[in-house]
Amino acid sequence: MRMRRASGRSSARIANLLRAACGAAAFLLICASTPTAQAATHAPRDPSALPFSSAIAADASAAIQTAQRQFNAGNYSAAITTLQSAVTQNPNSAEAYYWLGRTYYEIRDYDNAIAAAEKSIALDAKNSVYHQWLGTIYGGKADRDRSFSYARKVKKEFEEAVQLNPQNIAARRDLEEYDLQAPWVVGGNKDEAKAQVDAIAALDPVEGHLARGVYDMDGAKKSDLAEKEYREVLAAKPAKIDAYLEVIAFFQQQNKPADMDTAIQAAALVAPNDPRLGYWRAASLTLANSNLADAEKYLKAYLASTSDRSDWPSHSAARGWLGRVYEAQGKRSEAAEQYRAALQLDPNDKDAKTRLDRLVKSAH
């Protein structure tokens, strides 16, 4: 069960799967991340005290801040309404279009997301983050439409983001993972991925270990080497939770709940109230088949207290874990209900489908 990729390197970088096919060819691409906007928004002064053009800009800034709050609360429809009003009143606000594109992306409206993101770049062509996010959105379009042409655009935008700001580590990691996962016909190149790993390590040692862990796992297919990199991350005791969550997700993939617990405890020292820790605690308990009642509580709390967003563990994944909890408890009908709920949220959730099919067959 793989979680979606994380915001601003904030989680496990393990998801948003992009599949594009042409004839018999197909590929898997991990492409989504959520970098923070480069230009910070500030509370405006009284618009009546500003020149007319400045007052409009201030209004756009205030609207963007409102939309960001709505976005973070998972109220995407309200954020879209706010941002549409902002771009109508200030059609030259690249940042408003950027957030509009990101918000449409969250509801998987990729056509409108592309239109907004492309407009942000038309207005601010030198913004690295805007190019990075346009690449991410193109990835969603390529996934849905099985489009090689949009897949190629993904790499082009990631490369542009790196060229514009060589210190944009998030974009470098996106580019690394594209090069690792995509076939050569759409630009995949393991040597180029390795070059990104080296560049990232030169910028930030912890990010370098994380990037090398992905390379060792997905490029070299050597989980033992990847594990060494992730243990180096824990030894470094980074100050932000993002890196820990990536380590936790790796150990979950490796079915090592004890190591997950070690990383979870370290993460809790950094951000004890982060809601994602409950999700990962539940996953660890489920893998260990231990304290399943607590696992159920963690998952229900996570579902009740968080919005379903592309940079956090998905609600589909949480439903899948809850189904596994019930299945382990012998509650077959409750398990099937959760697997169906997971598939309703994400029809491509293969793990939930496999487990549901197995339950249905065994019932006959």
C-alpha cells in the first residue's frame, strides 16, 4: 500500500503514480511533490491608502491568503471560487493562477489545472516552483489520458525548474524520480538520475541520503543499500518531520514494523502533533498484528481530522489499512466495506481490490 507523494518533501515521496501507455508500452512515474510558493504573501495595508493598482494587488494578496487557508482545510471548491474572483480582479497575478492550478489539481481537474498553471508561467516565466508544479500537473494529465506527449512535458518542466533555480531540491528530486521510472522513449535516464542525486547531496546531506535511497531502491534495485541511506537520515536527526516520514514509508514497504516504530518515535520528537503520525502508527501496528484496537482508533481519527490531499497519506490508503485491521480481527463484512470505500476513492488501488476479491471468493 503506497502513499501519495509528499508536499514540500513532507512525507514519504512514494506515490502519485503516473501510468502512460502507447501501444504495448507502459510505465510508472512518481511525480508529485508540493513545493511552497517562492514569494511569501503578506497581509496588505489598507487598500484605500494605496494607489489604485496597488490596491488591486493587495486585494489579490488577501484573496490568495484566504484561498490558502481554504486549500489547507481541504475546502477546494471554496478555494477555487476565491481564486477565480482574484484572477478576475487581477488578471496579472501569477501567484493567484499558480494556486488556482494547484487547487484544480487536488480535485483531479487536470485540464483546468493546466490552463491555470500555464497562465502562471506566462506571467512569471522565471519562477522555478511554477514550472515544477506545471510538470506535476502534466503528470496527472498523462496518467489519466495515458499520454506520452504529456509525459514528455513533465520532464521538460522539471528540467526547466532546476535550470531556473539549481538549489530547488524538490525539483531535482522530481527529476531524479522521473529519470528512474520513465522508459527511455519518454526521457528516462538512470545516468541523469544519478547526476541529480550527486547534485542534491552537495546541496543538503540529508536530502542526499534520501535521494540516494530512492536511487538504490528504484534504480539499482538494492534494498540493502537503500536501507543504509535511510538509517543515515535517522542518525542525522533532521529538524523537520519530512525526512522521517520518508524513512517510515520505506520501512513500511520493507514490512519492518519495528524499524517503522523507531522512526516514528524519532519523528514524534520533532513534530509530536502531526496527524500523519497516527496514520503511520496504525500501519505499523497492523503489520505487526499488534494492538489492532489502537490501530483502528488511529485510522478513524486520521480520516475524521484530515482532508484528503495529494501530499499526505490518502484516505483511500487509510481505508485500506482499516480494512486490513478488520480482516485481522475476523470482521469480514467490515473489512469488505472498507476495501470498497478505498476503491470508491481510488479505483486504481490494487491492494484494496486484491484483498476485496479474496474476501468475496472465500465467502462462497
